[in-house]
Amino acid sequence: MIDRIVVWALTLKTRARGERGQDIMEYAIITGSIAVALVLALVFFTSKLDGWFTAMGDFFADLVPAA
């Protein structure tokens, strides 16, 4: 009975060690995908973002009285 517990514990430790690398790769793939998506979003929506920030700047500039 003890030998079965020892074998089970060793295989459990081996499985945990092998899955840790898999988790790191999954996080790396997810992080890379998010980074690529953000870069693509910035490339495609640059003009719209520029217009939005300009409109917001004009809005707040109108709220402040001229000196």
C-alpha cells in the first residue's frame, strides 16, 4: 500500500512540473495576442482617436474662460 502511495505522489509531482510550463506558454500566447490586438486597434483607429481627443480638447477649452 505504501509503495502505491509513493508512486502516486511521484507521478503527481511529475505531472505538476510538466503542466507548469504549459501554463506559462498559454499566458504568453494570450499576452501576445492582446498586444497584437492593441497595436492593430491603434493602427486602424488612429484618425478616429485623434478626432475624438481634439473634440474633447475643444470642449474643455470652451469651458475655461479666456484670460
